[in-house]
Amino acid sequence: MSSIKNKVVVITGGSSGIGKAMVEESLKKGAFVAVCARNLAKLQSQFPDSENLLTFQADVSIEEDCTRFVDEVVKQWGRIDVLINNAGISMRALFEDADLLVIKELMDINFWGTVYCTKAALPYIIKEKGVVLGVSSIAGYRGLPARTGYSASKFAMQGFLEALRTELLHSGTHVMWVSPGFTASNIRNVARSADGSSQAETPLDEKKLMSSETCARIIIDGIERRKRSMVLTGQGKLAVWVTKLFPGLADKLVYRHFLNEPDSPLKTYN
């Protein structure tokens, strides 16, 4: 796939952040884009009306919603070329303090949402020799403290996609994932606290992070080039490299990094 022009691109979780930017980038490149979110009114308010855009209300943690979304895309355009599993939420709480329903919610959205949407769309993608992509995280390579559920969901996503890629190795279908690293998006603003409530304020300085628009351009380019996987920031690449080669050192460096966050939950143990 050298270009997504005139291709049907399906994106989950597109009402803000990286998802919204990927919708805009795909439309700019001439794709037909189908996008879903739980809040349809918010989703529709983000984009001008376009015959190249289909918006749909769906909660990816519900299998039936994912199936209905895919069915609507096929009804509209007759095929699917690219599926971008982007919908996701994060968390910030010590596992000791976290309600287990928080962990379950993250697995339901981040992991099962990817599985449900991929299962529904896969026959159409195989037919078109298209692309399945998961928006993962450095947390899919390296477990992050106070983010146990998030890390678990991203490890699970990457394991699922790697296995699927191997199954489809000779089918002409491409499976990949990207790890944006720390990106200026709303995922931390809606991250879950220990009791499941929204974190509301991010502990990071968003002005120092990669923009959602830059992230989206890199991801769409990676889809067109059929990259195997991508880690998008230097900090992320360093974290992956150190974790592979010096895991004990990685433990200490990651702990120190997250201990120094404003209001870090790790300060409980210090």
C-alpha cells in the first residue's frame, strides 16, 4: 500500500487527540474515513461534514457495537482497507490502591476493543490485502509503575497483534503497531484514578511533548510504508533498548522517572 488515497480507513476513538488528528490526516490524503467514539455529538462536532467521512457511535468494549460499526462501514463503501485500533484509556494509581474494576475497564477498552474490531473487520481487510494497526505505548514494551492495568492492556495488544501478523504472514495482509511515547493528547486527562474517576489534570507538561498532529503524520506514513512497528520518540526508543539489554537498570531509571512526577503515587513508598 503506497498511498491511502481512495482507501477506506477505519479509526476507533477519534473524537480527540491522536485519533482526531489521524482522521484529519487521512482525509487530507484523500481517504474515505470511518470513525467511531462513545460520544457521537462530540465526535461530530470535531469535523466538518464530508461525503468522505462516516461518524458512528460505538463503545469498543462492547462486541456488538464493534460489529455494527464495521457493518455500517461496509454498507457505506463496500470494503475496508485499513483498521486503526486507537481507542484507549490510561490510569495512574498504585495497584495496591486500585479498584480492580479499573483494571478490567482498561482491558475491556484497550485490549478487547482491539480484538473485537479486528475480528469484525478482518475478512474485509484480508480481501483487500490491507493493514491492521494498533496504537500501543511504551507501556507495551516496559511495565510502568502506577499504570499496571494500562501496561497489561498494551502488552496484551502487542502480543495479540504479533501472533496475528505471524498467522497472516503469507496472506498479503499487514499487521503492525505504533508506540507514540509521551504525546500531547487527552489520554492522561481522562486517565483513571484508583477509584475509577477521571484524573482530569495531566502531570506532564504538554508543551514539551510531540503534538498529536505530528504523531498522526508519522503513523499514516508508517501505514503507507507498511512498517513493522514504530516507537515514535527518542525517549521511548531508549526505554525499549535499555529494557532489553539492561533490565535491572531499566527498573531503577523508570522508577526514578515516575517518582519525580508531580503528585507521584510512588511517593507512598518513599
